[in-house]
Amino acid sequence: MAKCKLKVGLLLENYHLSAWTHKMLSEIMESHYASLDLIVINAHPQNEQQLEEKSVFQKIKDNSGRIPQILVKKILLTTYSKLIDRNHYLPDAFKEIDCENKFSEIPSIKVKTKKTKWSDYFNSDDVDNIKEHNIDIFIRCGFGILRGDILNAAKYGIWSFHHGDNNVNRGGPAGYWESMENWPETGSVLQILSEDLDNGNVLYRSYSCTNTMSTQDNRSNFFWKSLSFIPRKMEELYNLGEKKFFEKVDSENRHPTFYSKRLYTEPTNVELAKLTFNKLKEKAIILYKNKFCLEQWILMFHLKDEFSSSLWRYKKIIPPKDRFWADPHVVYRDQKYYIFLEELPYRTNKGHIALITMDQKGNYSEPEVILDKPYHLSYPFIFEHENEFYMVPESAANKTIELYKCIDFPLRWEFQMNLMEEVYAVDTTLLFHKNKWWLFTNMKENEGASSWDELFLFSSDNLLSQDWTPHPLNPIVSDCKSSRPAGKIFSENGILYRPSQNCSAHYGYGFNICEITTLDAEHYAETIVSKVTPDWDKEIIGTHTFNRAGSLHIIDAIYKRKK
């Protein structure tokens, strides 16, 4: 017997929706697990489109006592946008799209709420009318802070985004304070609304690296990513059923939480002046560094039979100033170390795969190009299977996960197949475990989101396959501090460890060693057991790959040097 789709309702201000909201709702409407069955429109007079816009004269008259403050704020905002946040690299998540025709066949109800300073209250007749539609889930895409019986109008509540980490940031504007105050990451939360503001049961929590030089791109990035939270959780509810789903939700929300930070609001003019002045100083420092300094990826290594954990002992391998070397992966064979790496000449800004050979005393060769394509290649993940060597380089620029076989070690590699196509996947890392292949890779599902944030897991009984089964918990990690792979998964004392990148402060800031505690077709869990940050050398400002073979332990690092 086929399952019934979840009945979904929308709470909207009007039919003009942001681009990220439009994409989210399109996914839901096209899905196998949910249908859009009701739209509730806010008919408060200030939202009626037919109201005429006030004239300039009327606006000046209404704000006559605030004109100086308004002018100061306008000057500060213009200074920020013209001198700091000048260039935007992401598609605008807030571009307005008229969806009235898209929703024309869906029943709708217009309501007028009772507004207090902060909250919206629905009248009882409207709530009763809404309840008659037997909606399973309402998605809040409009209205103010909701209070009262409307919170109980859907079987599974009102699902709402809090675009911020509600443990450290309640209020708003979304993504603003994180960027202006240089927070290392920007959180985003999906929750079921309750009377306790920003403290409902959390359904999903994720973290992105903060863009500290563009509030607009910072907001666009994590809004594009978070649009997937609701479809994912709806599909999970559909697949698991109510009992299992909410047992899991209750377990994840079982601990009491306190919020001890301020309630964030729009900055005052004094705050805005301080923030803007600080950003101007930061911008000047960045321009100076770009002109006179080079931040270059280099390699660092240590030869030791035991696990080499003291990074200050590692020796530097520094490339010429016209290129960088990163993502080292190593094979130990015939008493030699073969170091496969990404080499990127700044002139072309396109990476290829190169090879450095090292003897047991640490003497090494100049790099030799072994794999080059018309598109960017990096992260040459090397592994052995049935006495053959294979490579999976990152080929996200080609929207593929490619598999190569070595036909003459170590220089000649032959393309075998695409494991996946039409995906933006980075730093793919394979593991053969319990007679199954596991494919770990970071993906971005939505254009405009970051590839640093979410780790996806797939499995297959056969390496040479395009039939990779997605893990039901995907993404298994949604946190820029620990998601992206940072090297080969290794075993130590019978324990599996996954190196992961920490991209919280900036890309390539550090890496972690994560113990994989659970890995099967239904479950995945890991725990960070060690964190590496670039604190051992004042000229090192980042590191994001760790690999080892034989006695060789090798990392990459961002090395700060003069141009």
C-alpha cells in the first residue's frame, strides 16, 4: 500500500518569494513525499499590494524628527557597500520571484492577525478554518513571531528557519553580526516553533564559514544551503514514520539549554559606525597583504616509525613562488615514498596532479606532472585494490567523480570510468570496510552554497560501479568545522580514523582526526578526537591535509612569505 504524502501548508506574506524559498518549495512540490495543500496569506493592511506607496513628501513628514539619524545611517551603509562589500560572487538568494501563478491551483486563506510589538496572533475563527484542512506541516515563510493556537494548527507543527546559531545568536539580522564581527562560522537552524522564541525543538543544525568581507554573500551562502533542510527532514519523516522520527527528535533535544548572549537587533548608528570603521581597517590590511605578501600552499613532512604528532618537527618543502603544492597523498613502495599532489601554477590558476619521489632519508625530487586535464584537478586520492593502484582526483570542475587506474607505476594513469556524473563533489575519499565500498565526499546540492559544509556518504558492493547507494543520514556531517575530507581514512590500534578539514575561520584553517564510531548501511557516527590548528609556526596560517605511509607523515600548509 502506497504511503500518503505529507500535507504541507505555507504561511506567506504575499506571493513574491525570495529565490531560495522558491527553489525549496519547487523541490517539495515535485517530491514523492509531500504535497502543497494550503497557503495562508497575511492580509494585514500593510501587506496589501493595492495600497498606494506613500509620496516622498509624506515620508519626509512622517520621519521629520529622524532625518539626521536616517542620513547618517544612509552614509554609513553606502560607505560599506561602495568600499568594502563591492563584489558579490554568489547568486542572489533574495532575488524576488512572483509565484502567484505557480500556486494558483492551491487553496488559500487570507487572515488578519492581531499584532503586538513583536508578535502575530491569529484569531480563533481563522485557526479553526485552517485546522479543517488537516495540514501535517506548516512552513513559516512570512508573518512575525507567531504566538497562540496557530502553533498547534498542523499535526507536526510549524517548521521555521532561524538563520543563525540559536545557541549564540538570537534575533537578527540574519548573517549580519557574524560577518561584521568576524565570527568564524555562521550557524543555521530548522526548528518547530513554540511559545519560547528561538527555542523550539531543533530538527536540523548546520554551520558555514563566515564571509567577513561581504554580508550579502555570507547571507546568500547559508540561505542557499539551508533550503535543503526542510525537504531532507520531510523525506526522513515520510520514510521513518511519525514514531521513529519524533523519538529521534526528542532524543536530540533532550538536554536543557540556556541562552546567555544579547538579543541581536539592527545596529544603532553608533554601532554601525564602529563596525564600518573596523571593516575599513580590515580591508586596508587585506589590500596591503595582497600587494606585498604571498600566502602559498607548501608541503611539510616528518619521517618517524611511530605516529608523528609534533608538527613543529615537520620539515618544509617549499615550491617556487609562481605556484603552490597541496593535497599530498603518499604510497610507500620499493623503499621509496611516492607523493602525489596538486600543483597549481598561478599563471593558469588550474591544478594538475604531480609526483614527488622521496627516499628514506627525506631526499626528494622535483615534481613531475602525471595527470592533466582541460579542467582543474586536485586531491589525488590513491588506493590499492586487488594489487592495482587507483586514483580518484577531485574533478568537481567537470561535475564528475573520476576513477583512474595505474598502468605503469607511478607515472601512467588511465581513465577507467566516472563513478558519479552531474555532481559537484570535492575531496572524494574511498574506504573498503566490511566487504563494502564506502565513498565519502563533500557536495553542494544548490548553486550558491559552499562545498566546505556538508559530507555525503555512499556505498557499493562493487568499486567499478555507477550505482552508489546514498546513506539515509545524508549529509552525515553538516558543519564546516569537520565535514570535508582531509586525507585517507586510516586504522590505528584497530580504530578507524577520518581526517577532516576545519574551514571555520577560513578555507584550509586546520584539520581534525575523527574516530569513526559507527558505520553501516543505516547509521553513521564519528567523534573528533584531535584538532590541529596553525599555532606551531608564526609563518603558517593554515593546514588541511594529513596522510601517512611507512614512516612518512605529510601535511600541507599555508605559508606566509614576502612577494
